[in-house]
Amino acid sequence: MSNQKYEQMGVAMTCRSYAEYESMFVLRQLSLQDGPVLDVAGGASSFVAEANARGIQAQAVDPLYDMNPESIYAHGLQEIAVSTEKLSRLESNFDWTYYGSLDNHKKLREQSLQKFIDDYRLQEGKGQYQSARLPQLPFDDGAFSLVLCSHFLFLYHDQFDYDFHRSAVEELLRVCRVGGQVRIYPLRSLQWVVYPHLDLLIVTLEKQGFNTKLVLTELPFIPGSSELLCISK
């Protein structure tokens, strides 16, 4: 593997599809019809739009939802262009089994962004997409049966310390109902190393009475990133 790493200043907007979420979080094993699902820091991903179209009640929360649709769309296109250029320089490091090629990866990002924007415009003002940032979410205790966080926690560990991560995960668990789950992917940073405080976090959560396990993901795209964290409440 090359010594190069994926360079990123600040937090990138993500644009991923329902199918990608299904594989990343191994959702086929779950009954998503059992209750509402929350996508945290989902950016311009189309998971919520596609989930609701399937009859699955879902919401998303992200600070980007302060922006109007036109601004998000423009920002998303720019993010896709920038990330594609970065990936082109590191292409051999990634697992392309799911996407097939860099061109297809870009195409799927653009499709997800468009589906998201169409739904974001349609749902504007209805509460489907709420602006907020971890570690504080605008939802009641136990409001969701499944809480997902993709490509935010752990990925940016150089920008957010352990206390932030612990508080953020505890907040995800607060809005998750008893019997529900929190799922977080990936467990590696932008430097492609496992989050250095993962063991400490797991011990802390288990002392609080939560059950944790590492589950094999079906979309191991990031170098070495073969697992997700599943926390049961």
C-alpha cells in the first residue's frame, strides 16, 4: 500500500445511496419496518429519500441543512469533483469491488446527490431534514429504532477528541430506543488507521450497560476498513 493518505480539510459532504447504506451497515439482516430510522451526518445522501419511498420511516440530521437546496447542490457537485480527483491519485489503495471503477463511483455520487436534492426540495419545512450537529440532537429520548452514522465519527479523529466522540455516541444512544441499535461506519480515520480510542470507547459503553460488537461490512472500500461498530441498547 502507498504511504499516501487521503487529504481532507474540514468535514466533507457525503453523497451515498440507499444501496450503499444497505451494504455498509449490513441492513439486510434488520427489519427496517419496525420503527423510524435516523441518519446522522448524512449530508446529501439519498438514503432517507429512498428509504421513505420504500415505506421505511426515516429522517436525517446534519448542520448542512441550514443551507438552501441550490447551495447544497452546488456544494455537493464541488465535493464530488474534488473527492474524485483525490481518489484518482490514490486509486490503487481502495477496494473497488462494489463500485467497479472510479467513473462509476462518481456517477453513483451524482445520482445520490440528485435524489437527495429532489427530496430535500419536496420535504422543505416538513422536518424530514433537520439542521443540528453532534453531540446535541433535536429529538426525544428513544425516538428511533435504528440510528446510523456514516463517514463522520472516527473518520475525523484528528479534528475531534475522545470526549467529543464519547459524547456523540452517547447522544446517538440517547435518541435510540431500548431494543434498538446504533451503527457506525467506518472505524478508520482518513489516515486509514483504526480509531485509536476504540477499545476505550467500547469499554466505557459496556460499563454503561450497552452491548457492542464489530460486524463485517459488505462495503470495505476504505483501505483495511472491514468492520462497523454495532451498539445495542
